[in-house]
Amino acid sequence: MGEGDAALHRERKKRILKENPELLTLIGPDSRTQYYAYIVFGIQLFFCYLVQNSYWAAVLLGITICPYLDQGVLVLIHEVSHNLIFSENGNTRSPKNRLLGIMCNTVMIIPISEIFRQHHNIHHATLGDMKTDVDVPLRSEVKFVSNSRILKALWLSLNMFILPMRSMKKLPVIWCPFVALNWISCIGFGFLLLFTVPPAFVYLILGTIFSQSIHPSNARQVQRHIRQFKDDRIEGKANDNVPVHLRKMNTFSYYGWMNKITLNVGYHVEHHDFGNIPWTKLPELRRVAGEKWYPANYAYHSRGVFDVMKFVLDDDITLAGFADTYLMD
């Protein structure tokens, strides 16, 4: 993986555009995404109101409904990180993108938006690189967890805490007014709820933790860059019409119904090929480019509890799957 994976997606983009130059018209922000943000943000505030007098309701909804809503916040933050919502006079680096991400992030209490923005762009540029891609586990994580079912379950359960620590270890955080605003708004909102509506705080913090934990809502965590299925295209038995570079890919998509409520985040190979195409147009990208570039049998067919459990229970799946360059000795 490493630079090879990032270069692979750049090469794929060039070849796809050469065959389908009309895809250039799909590039650019889509301001309609802002309404998705307002709806998810509003729903979370409504649930805060709903649980205000009951810790039981806060806990129950915090570990069932809230993680799915937080996935909505996370995919919105992801769209924001690529400046794919607002533009001003043709400039996609409008501060409105960042402010929208910060606003939505407040209902997760833990500040994520701005640091994710910095590190996610590096993830795209150095995909799979052990030193700079924060999505790739540290060598120490890979060796310690190995293929132990208990340790894989524990690793996934603590992912909300492991990922930020790994991120800080690999890359610096560039402090700026937006980062400060992100931290102040999230932590300030958290303290406000803690001292005025404690059950609402419990609801939101549980949702945040479980949204990045061993929970069905977090199935994409173990699907984006790790393979849990066998496929002839990967094993080298593909027919001659399939490009050789397709067999080497370590980026995977999902085309199921969950995409309808998570901003097509399942179109993951497409997104790494074209990071400047908004979620609303990724299905069109796949339709035009076709099965040659985005074959259905190279994608996950489900996204839920069984996919999480397969990651945990299958002894053939290890954290090394996130980066083939790891040495297990």
C-alpha cells in the first residue's frame, strides 16, 4: 500500500476521465447537503429534549438510535472536509463549509471536525502509508491485537479513543481559530448539558462512543480498507477484461440501502478516485464508468452487525489487513 495506493487512485482517475471526459461535469460542491446537516442536527436536539427527564431513556436511545445519527454527523463532517457543500464566487474553500461541520459536531460533544479535516486530506494523499495515514493502525497495534477475537473486539470497542491517540502520534495538529472554535463549541455544549440536562449529556456521549465502537452503525470502519471476502479479481483469477490494477486495490465500496441515509459514503472506491465529486453524484460516476471500474462483486453487500462480528470472529482477519506492508514478525 502506501504511496502506491494513492498513486493507484490517481492513475485510475486519469484513465476513467480519458474514457469518460463528461464526468468532469460532476465535479464541484452541492449546497443541498446543508439541509441534511440541519435535519440531523435538529433530530439530535429533539432526542436531547425527549430524554431530559429519564436516564433510562438516555441510555437506551444512546446505545441504539444515537450512534446511527452520529454516523450522519460523521459523514457530513467528511463531506465538509472536502469542501463539497459551499462555494463563494467559484472558490470551494468557503469558511461556511468548516462552520457547518463545527456546528454539527457539537452534538457529538467530542471535537472531531477540524482535526479530521486536516488528517483526512493526508489520508487521501498518502493512502495506506504507515507513517502518515491515520486510518492505518500502528505496527504496535497490529502485533498486539494480532488475530485474537477478544483483542479485536476490545480494539474496536475502544476505537473512539484509539483513533485520536494514533492520529496525534502520526501527525501534528495545526492550531487555528477554526480548531479553537471546534473545541470550544463542542466542550462548551457538553458542559452546558452536563450541568443543566444531564440525561441529554449521557445520551449524546454514549452515542458518540458507540458510533465508533463495536456497534452495527460502525461497520464501515472495518470495510473501507480491509477485505473480509474472497474475490477472484483479487486472487488473480480475473478475466482478461478486468484491469490488472483493479485486483491490487485495498479500497472497498458498498452499494446497499444504507447509502440512502449516509450520504453515499459506501461509494468508497469512487470517492478515492474522485474526492472532488459530491455524494449526490457518486452513483452517476459509477453508472457512467461502469462495471469495468466499479464491479459489484468487488464490493460489500451488507453493512451491519454481521460484518462487525465477522471482523471480530474470523481468525483470518487481522489489523494487518488495513495495510499490506505490515510485517507480523
